[in-house]
Amino acid sequence: MRLITASAIVVMTCVSGPSATAKGHASLPFAHCPSAIAHCPSPMAAAQTPAALSTPDVKEISGRWIGTVNADIGTMPIALDLKAKDDKVSGALETGHGNWEVREVKKQEGVWVISIKAPDGLEGTMTGRVKDGKLTGDWNFKPRAVGTFALARPAKSGK
């Protein structure tokens, strides 16, 4: 209860601050608010359970993906192995630094959010879309590395 009240106070403080129009930001009504406020998770959002993945979603993301991460600290080859069990997907991210655990795979409004934990405990996300057989998007392992990733299915062998 206290957390909800504190969140309401923060939002009210933000909304009641100086208007963005006075600062020349007519198209951005909350431009004066600190960015941290705009990105604070709702206390109610934490209580929601993510929806189960549909069969087409599971088929779209499951399997092996190979490619690279292009981050502010350099480029790294990676392979993402995702396996489906019922309506859940789990797996591992293979890197030059060892295998990292895929902790959660979900799809929100057409965007895949893959939560990963490195062996040293650092957690991050890969957020992207599948289009034309490629999985591309944003790599966020702050404070260590931020950038983009591009993955594709490996070519089938010609046996």
C-alpha cells in the first residue's frame, strides 16, 4: 500500500510541475519530468502474470539462432538456443565468455523480450522482432554493454 501511495505522489509531482509548453515542448506534455519517472514500473504491473505463448509464437522463436552483438564495447559472435516445453521457452546464449542462461522469453505487442543471466550474475535483455527469418533488435546489459544484435537461423546442411 505504501509503494502505491509513493508512486502516486511521484506522478502527481511530475504532472503538477512546470508545463512543457512553457519550455517550448508543446508536443511533449511531460518533457520536464525526469526520465526515471517515465520508466518506473507500475506497482500493478509487477502483479500481472505474462500471457502464455501461442503455438505460432513458440514455433517462431524456438530453435537455434546464430549471429553477432554489436555493442559499445565491441562485436561478439553469439548463438541462441531456445527450446519449447508446453507454452514456455527456455534455453542458453552461447558466447565467447561461456553459456548464459535464458531466464524468460515473452512476446509483448509483437516484440520478443529475452531475459538472460550471465555466469557472473549480470542480467540483461535482448529485445527484438523476427522478420524475414532474422531476429534483430536491442542488446541491453547495462552497465557493461549496450548495442544491437542480429541473428539468423543456421543454413541447413545439404545432406
